[in-house]
Amino acid sequence: YIVQKILYKYNLIKGDFMKYNKVSKKSKLYVRLFIFLITIALLILLGVLNIFFPVFSLYIQYFSFFIFILYIVFISFLPDIVYSNYEYSIDDQKIVSIYGIVFINKKIVLLKNVYKIIIKMSPLGRILGLYSLVLATSAGTIKIDFLDEEKIDELFYSILKDKEVGNV
């Protein structure tokens, strides 16, 4: 895992040492809040099931305890893993995105092939001021999550600077 991360991070195969930018530190809070909301939703669902199916009350209590233990484990480790594994880099020719929790993925898109730029915000991202940038090409899309407003503007204009924008 560590060797894979080092190879992806520094691109040692091609000898290309790019400077990678980290995503916003608010991503840790985003992940913590997301885990919290999912856990609360699951516990409420289990409470409702306990009301309608009292025969399975003991199993529901065990499962609730299991969910709580998973919550403690995930809230402790997952935000730091997400923050350390999400990176991006942009230069005048390409944009590179490195992401993943268990498997580290790397996507490279040439800027000359980008035909659509999408800026997204989830409801939780709207509260925290975090954006996602999606670049569409004919071969697929590349997505960079957890960007704050300064970074999203900087990336947007650096991608558009060499593009010829037609009439809409």
C-alpha cells in the first residue's frame, strides 16, 4: 500500500515530479459529519424497527451496539485517511487527481480535451463551503472533491485561460 502510494504520488515510473496540492482541511470535518449523519439515520431506523418488531429486540440492540463501535472506529481514522489520500495537481497541459481510501486511484486528463467544467456542491458541502470540480472529456470525467472557494476559482480560471469560449 505504501509503495503504491509513493509511486502514484511522485510518479516515479516516468520520472515526473509534480507538486501535488492537498484538498481543504475542512474535508476532515465533512467526513466526520457525513459519518455522524449516516450513523444517526441507521440508529433511528433500528429504533423504528424495534418498535414494530419487538420480537427481534435483542438482535436490534446488538446491531445498534455494533453500529456504534463502527462509528467510533470510522470517526477516528477515516477523516485523516481521506485528507491524506486526496490530492491534485495542475499544470499548463494536464490535471492529475489522486484519490481513494482503500485503493489509491490516479486520473490524468489533458486540458486540451476538456469540453465541460462542472462545479458541484452537496448539501453538507454548502454548509461547510466545499465544492467538487468535475471535468468532462470524451474519454470520461475527472472529479476533485473537497475544494474551498479560493481553490475552486483558481482551478476554474487556470483551466479556462487557454480555452476559447464560444457564444452561449
